Amino acid sequence: MSASILVAEAVWKDIESTRSVSNDQLSTLHFLFGKNFERATRIVDQRGVKRISGEPSGRFIFQVVGESRRKEEYFCFAECYCACYSFFYDIVNRGEQLCCKHQLAARLAASLEACIEVKVSDEKLALLLSKL
Ligand SMILES: [Zn+2]
């Protein structure tokens, strides 16, 4: 794992324990993620992150709005996957970034408990995942 990922992980853990973001944490996240962090913050501010949880398993996936006027929504896992174009292009292909703004928004919203919580049956969640 890269040092940046470990640093980011430590910051997220701190935010999760206090449910707030200090100025120091903000500058660290900004240093690590740059413009993508600003974009993620805007998404969280407009309540653009849903956490869709299956019951009874508790497994979940995030659904995050994009910033374009069409307001597409992307399914993503905060740590490892997003269905958006940037994830495949900038992260998987070119390896230039750690994660996309949707993943960041998901992580930030989860850490601050700012997600819109949606409960579905496990069957419905499985169906959703099978379409990714
Ligand atoms: Zn994305």
C-alpha cells in the first residue's frame, strides 16, 4: 500500500471518531486529493451520497451523484471501485490518482454520517450488483 493511502486512512479514521473535520485534516486531504477533494465536498454538501444497504446482511454500496447537469448517479465502493469514466481512465489505466471524487465523497459522507440511508432487501441489492 502506498504511503498516501496509509495517511488518508489515518485521517478518515480520525474523522470517523470525531464526526468532524479539523483544518489540519482538511489540508491533508486537500494535499492528497487536490481538486477531487473539493469536488467531493460539494457532492456531500448537496447530500449527493446514498448508502444502499441490504437487509438482513448489512452489505452496502454507495450511489453518488455526478456533478454534470445531467446528474447521473454512479455506484461505487469507497475503497476499490466506481462505475464512472474517470475511475477507469485516471485510476485504473493511468494510475495517476488514488480514487475518484465519487469514492472520496462516499468516504467523506460515511465518515461524517452525512449519507442518505436507503434500505433494500438483500435480493434487490444482489440484483443491483449484478448489473454493475
Ligand atoms: Zn467515480
